[in-house]
Amino acid sequence: MDYARAPNYDTPWNGPYDPDLMPFWKEPVEAMRDPVVREVVIKKCSRAGASENLALTDHRFTVANAPEPTLYVTADIALAEAFMERRVKRGYALSTATRRKYRAAIKVDKHEIQFADMDFRVNWAKAKGVAKQDGWARIYC
């Protein structure tokens, strides 16, 4: 990933992704990719880079390399829609693989992206059906 590829992306970083910038995220990110681990729970302070380093980095890897249905749940509809527009959709421009997959998506709307090989949906805690199991392999909350 290279943050310079998307100048309108919501981050102060400008250049290639550097995992050494926040090395404390290495262990949870590796756990998220470990097939034996079923759940990763993080207790953190606000503004600690979790959305970018855990959810978004893992999601982009999923889209590019290991497609599987993914759900992102946040507090309310406004946060869900802003996250989708400013972080998820813009963030696909950060790598060639995710940009290519996003451009070829079957359906893109406010809350969902249907790729040829996986679905991604953002939702909020009180949304109808958020607790309904749709077969999500990855859930970020």
C-alpha cells in the first residue's frame, strides 16, 4: 500500500505503508490471519490507529489475496456511511490489486460492495438485520 496513490484518503501518512510505525499492531494483525484464531479482541485508547492498521489493512489484504465475505460494524449510520466513503472506497486506490478489484465490482452502494468473489458490507449496531448471520467469514466491530 502506498498512501501517496490516493491524495484524498483520510490519513496524515504520505508514502508507502510502514508496519514499523506502530509495531504494537503486529501481533494482533498476525493473529487475525491465523486460521486457528477465531476472535481477536483489542482494548485500546482512541486515535490509536486500529481502524487503519487492523480493520482496513486486513480488509485490503482480504480483498486482494484471500477473498471472503466481510462485515464491518460501527456505532451508527452516519459513522458507517462516512467510513465507507472516506476510508474504504478511497483506500482501494492505495494498491494496484485493490484498485483493480474495486473497479470491477459488481455492485457498489452506500453500505455494500459486491466483488465477483466476495461481499463487503458496513453496518451499524442498531441496524435491522445486523445481528443476522449472513455467513460472514470476517467481522470487524
